[in-house]
Amino acid sequence: MQRPGSSLIVTGDDFGYCPRRNQGIVDCFLAGAVSNVSLLVNGSAAADAAKLARRYNIPIGLHANLSEGSPVCEVLKTNSSLLNEDGFFHGKMGFRTALSKGLLNMSEELKAQVELFHELTGHLPPHMDGHQHVHVLPGKEVRNVFAEVLEEYGIKYTRVPIEPGLHNCDWITPSLMDFYLGVEEDSLNTVDVFTSHGIRWPDIYIGLSTMGKNMSVSTIWSAIDAAIVEFTSKVPSPVHPTPQSRTVTIELMVHPGYPSIPPIGGCGEGPDDFSQSWERLHELQTLIKPELQSHYKTRNIQLCSFKDL
């Protein structure tokens, strides 16, 4: 049977984090390896990132950040449940701890980030997701508020990080797998909320099993191929009518760049270990390999962005 065509959005996350991350993502875009970017508006190089997106016509959306660095909403900088005693967001795990205590109020900050994105780019984001996957966390304080803000601004697309085959990836360390499975569970519980607000997302998400040192041409190939086979074998449903015959949409989340060099970079607290890691350069070098591009062509996969959906 003829394989259906697929549209692949390769999203470079954390655009705006630092000048070296920006340059790495731009180099990937110009090489045809990244087709879409997600901007951290509280990143130290966000304004520069927005200028680069305009210069090179890079499709750009919002990477809403509620877990790293400083808020952009001025009112929150003096007194907010989103911040620790030093005036910064609680961090990836700290945010989750604070949420479990029922301490968070995030609507104002999300709206402020959408407004700043508009100010920097001249348009509203066609898509918006959450830095460190905070947007799918439970409760009315997070996933519901996120959905309400998207609906209010008419932002149609987001990311729902449910990765096919994740459970079979035995190369992922147990501690990281525990975090990923938590993200997956939160995402599954978010589907109905996002759907009720008219928000959409690609058919397939990939990016947890292929992050950093785990990224290779073969892991990307395998993840995409397996996910397409699984998706197209599904029985048609009202949500996904006749999946066998229509274009399948995929988002591949990536974090390429040239490693940050302290003290430059970050979202207010300086660059973190993730941004300084050799793994950023490893992703960049993997994504621009010609054999990866050839694989897309062989498999009838077209790169695109959210605004093309």
C-alpha cells in the first residue's frame, strides 16, 4: 500500500535563550533541518531572536515559560505565587511542587507573554506550548488557564507530548523515564480540556526519546516510521477520520544550538546546565546530516510549520 504523505514540523525550542542558541537554531533553519521555532520571550536574547526570525522569515510561535527565570508581567515581579523568595520562577520540579500545594496563579503572566510576543514579532503566535511541558500540568490553575488564554487570543495550535513507543525506549535512564511518563499522563488528561476549547495539535508528537545524547539519525528515523505505522493503522474515528488516506501531521521537538557560555544567556538567572551541555551541539550536528534529509524525501515527508497546517 502507498504510504500517505506526512507533514513534519521540526520545532527548535528555546529560541531567545542566548545568542549562541539563536545562532544554532538559525543555522539549522537555513540548512533545512528546522522548520519552526518556539520563542522564550523572557530569554536574554529574545529581542535578537525576533529580529532573526523576521530577517530569515522563520515561522515562530511562543514557548510559554512559567518555570525558569523571571516573569515578564511587571505586577508579578513584586508579589506572586509563581515566584520563589529570590523573585524567580520555581524551576521545573519546583513549579510542580508549588502546584501540588495549590499555590499558583498564572493567567496574568501567560497573557503578558503573549502580549510581549506580539510586541517583539508584530503578530500573535500561531502556536503556543509550555517550556518544560508545564502547560499540560493538572488543575484549573494550569491546563485550564492555558487553554483559556489560547482561546481568548485565537491561538489555534499547541503541543501535546504523548510520544508513541516511549515505553519501549530502554536507553532512557529510569529517573528521566519517570519524568517523561508523568508528562505523558498529564498530557493524556489534558486532551479533553484542550479539545473543549477548540485547540488543535499535530497527530503525532516525537521529542522525548530523541533528546540530547539520545538523538541520532536512526532514533529519529525509527521514531517517525513507527509512529506513522501506528497512527495509520488506527480505526477511523470522529477525531481522526480516515487516517489511512490523509496527510499525517507530526511535530519533532528539538533543542539544537551552540552551548551557552556563562554568564551570557538564560531567562534572568544565567544559563542552566541544559543550555551549556555538549548535547545542544550534538543535536545541531545530527539534524543537519544529509542522510536525515534524504530519509524525509524517501518517506514522502514534507517539512512545514504550524502556520501551514
